Amino acid sequence: MRLNSDLHVGTIGGLSTKIIASITCLVCASLPVTGTVIWYNRGRGSKKRRRR
């Protein structure tokens, strides 16, 4: 149980592991947002190209 908690919060390797875990979490949290933005812009961009 203790090892599971340490892996989850990134305390098993010290400060460097906490930094890596934080960056990984930020990347994973931004993926749905960036995917939605790309999908939305792709839909809008294809309509503009058809008019030309």
C-alpha cells in the first residue's frame, strides 16, 4: 500500500521524480483540450477551403 501511494504522488525518487510526475500530469491533462482545439479548427478550416 505504501509503495502504491509513493508511486502515485511521485515521492519514490525524490524531487526529480516529482518534477517528472508533474510534467507528465500536465501533458496528460492538456491532451483533451488540444485535441478539441485541433478538431474544431479542422472543421472550420475545411469549410473555408471549399469556398475558394
